[in-house]
Amino acid sequence: MIVSLDLVLLFVFYHPPPRSNSQGLSNREVLARIDFVGGLLSIGGIALFLLGLQWGGYTMYVYQHYHLTEGLGSRRQLLSP
């Protein structure tokens, strides 16, 4: 009930100004500025970190198991600047 009321109020009263491309770039130029390799490495590092947390401890492996130490170590290498 409260969520539906919030959504109705949001659509009725929230009218943000349109976003303008402040630098005047085309869509192709905007895509050229995106760091896809860095994004993929970040996603991979975060996924390895979450897998290490999920698998560790009481479920599948103990924290000293090589699956976890390798995954958490690889995460450190992928996310380091």
C-alpha cells in the first residue's frame, strides 16, 4: 500500500529537467569514452569476492581451502589500480 502510494506521488510530483549532453558529444563519442576493459575487470573482481564470501565458512569450503584463497587473491589483483 505504501509503496504504491509512493510511486503515485513520484509520478505526479517529480519532473526532473531533461539531461543535456554538456560536452556536445555524439552517441558514438560517448561510447568511445567508456572503459569497457576496466568495467569487465571490476565486475570479475567483485564476482570473485562475492563467491568467496558465499562459499566460505560453514557451507561448501573452509576459509583456508584453495578455492577461496585463489578467488579472493585474484579479486585483489583484478581490483587493484
